[in-house]
Amino acid sequence: FLQFPSLGEEFDVRAMRVSMDDRSTFDELKAEVVGYVERECAASGGDGSDGGRSVYLMGESFGGILATQVSVELYGRESVDLRGLILVNPATCYKRSGLYE
């Protein structure tokens, strides 16, 4: 993990990169990340309560917006033990976002 290498010492860090020529919609990207997280949690034994994988989502810039919406989608699902959301320089204006309303 290039920007925060020490995170890899304590966590199983996964990274997603969206290429400049990717024309997926925001909802398609969100669905892809949600599906990936759910598949990884299922492969590791389910939610964190029975020894499965606990999840912390982290997003930087546009990834912060995406991670926020993914966490909203995953929140409360039995299949994912979502423990936290970390935003690094999120590319958003709070007062213009749907979160402000």
C-alpha cells in the first residue's frame, strides 16, 4: 500500500483503482465495491463476531465519496462486520451533499 505502508502491517489492505478510461456510473462502481466486500467477508467466514473479517473502509478524494456511499449500503447487513469509515481528503462539499439534507 503505497501511501500508508504501515497499515499493511496491522491490516489486510485492499486497494481499488478506477482507470481514467472507465466509464462506469457511480452506482455501478458502488455496486462493484459492495459486492466485492460481501464476497470477501463470506470467504473469510462471515461477520466479525465468529472470527470472520472485520471491515474498515477507507477512501481518498473521490474514493472518500464512494466509500461513504458503500458504507451506507453495507451498514446493518449481517454479512459484513463494518467497523469504521476513514476519509482522507474527501472530494466533497458537505453543504452541497445529500448528507447535509
